[in-house]
Amino acid sequence: MIRARKRFGQHFLHDPAVIAGIVDAIALRPGDAAVEIGPGRGALTMRLLAAAGQLDAIEIDRDLAAELHTRFAAEPHWVLHQADALKMDWRALADARGARLRVIGNLPYNISTPLLFRLLAAADAILDMHFMLQKEVVDRIVAAPGSAAYGRLTVMLAPRVTATRLLDVGAGAFRPAPKVSSAVVRLAVIDAPPPWSRTPLYAEVVTAAFGQRRKTLRNSLRQYLAAEAIQALGIDPGARAETLTAPQFGALAQAAAAARAAAPVIR
């Protein structure tokens, strides 16, 4: 049996009850363009394939890929991609399948956040995502303004997806058992994200605001907006980033972009 490799952050799901709960929560339908990232030893694979009738699997580990290829070689509607999920062309895959993708995965903790942003860059090709992540990451994704877990990740995802926590998973459901607990989250892509989310400075303003959490907006955003300009938006310049909603950050980003556009050019 192939052992888990630390460099890939591998922890293999094995608990039958947890596997059944995840598959039920995803609720794949026949014909769905299902994609599994990191199938590992295939704990979920056969169930996903049976539910959708077709499945693309993306596995970076060549030894696991070889094992999976042998196991599922007789399945005509199962396609294995031995590849890095961070380098996949998601739009091309959706075009090949003729439908928006339903992406599923037990993601290694070390690539979860960059992979989320990579997928969101192709959100028009994706219907929804169901991921097993570190519980702490899911806490941040679904956090409400003012809570301890609320932060940059929450605000960056908010205009692009609707996040729903589905179930928590203990370390004992994996082999080897990780040192942290996990949770499964559904990220349903918002088809028409609000205009402010496409403001060029949105990510920049959010990052600056959360860069030093103890600073007030007056200080953390001083390179973008004066306190008076923040006040004019109905936002307290003395507030801290974790108290603001995503639309409020959108308003700040739009104002910052307008201020930058209006600034005189120094030659």
C-alpha cells in the first residue's frame, strides 16, 4: 500500500460514515461535470462516479495515479489527469465536458487557499465546489463580521461564492490522522457578482486593511483614502477591518480607485 507523502500533505479519508455523509451532501446528479481533486486512494471516487455517471480525477502523485489507473481502467467515463491542480485549465475542462464544473476535493492544507483563488479566477466555468479543508480555514470562510475568524479570506470570497458549512470531520477519519480537525464546506458560485467586487483595488484595499488588524481604517488605508473620504461613505474611520462587511470594503475600493484616477500626474 502506498504511504502518505508529507510533501503533498496527504491524509487519506477512510471512515465509511464520513464518506457517505460527504457524498450525500454534495448531491451529484447524472450528467454533472464532476471533478475530484486529489482522489488519493479512491475513497470517494467510485461513489462520485456512480452518482454523476462521469468523473475527472486530478492526482499529482504519480504512484497514486498509477494505482488509480489500474483500479478504474475499466470505467469508460472516468478520466485521470496526472497533474497539479494549481496548473489546471478549468475553462478548457468545462468546455470539454460541455457544462460548468462541480469540483470536489480533500485538499492538502498547504495549497488550499491558493487553489481556491485559482479556481475563482475561472468562476464562470464552475458551478460549485465542495472541499474538505482544515476546520480553521472553514471557520474563516464562513465567519461573520466582528468574529475572531473574520478576515481577508472571508471578504475576498464573499462576493464570489455563497459559503455553507456542511459537516465537521475529526482527525480519526483519516490515515494517517492529521494534527488538526477538518470540515467540509460548499462554495456555490455567484453568477452575477456585485460590480464593486470587480473594482481593481478591491483585493489591494482588503489586504491593506487586514495587514495590521489592530490598526484603524484611518491608519491602515491612509495611502488610499483620507479619513474624511472614509467618513463620507458612512464608514467610521476609527473602525477596524474585522467589523466591516464585504460591500463596505467594495465602497472603500471604489472610492480609492476614483481618488487614484483623479490624482494629478507628476511628470
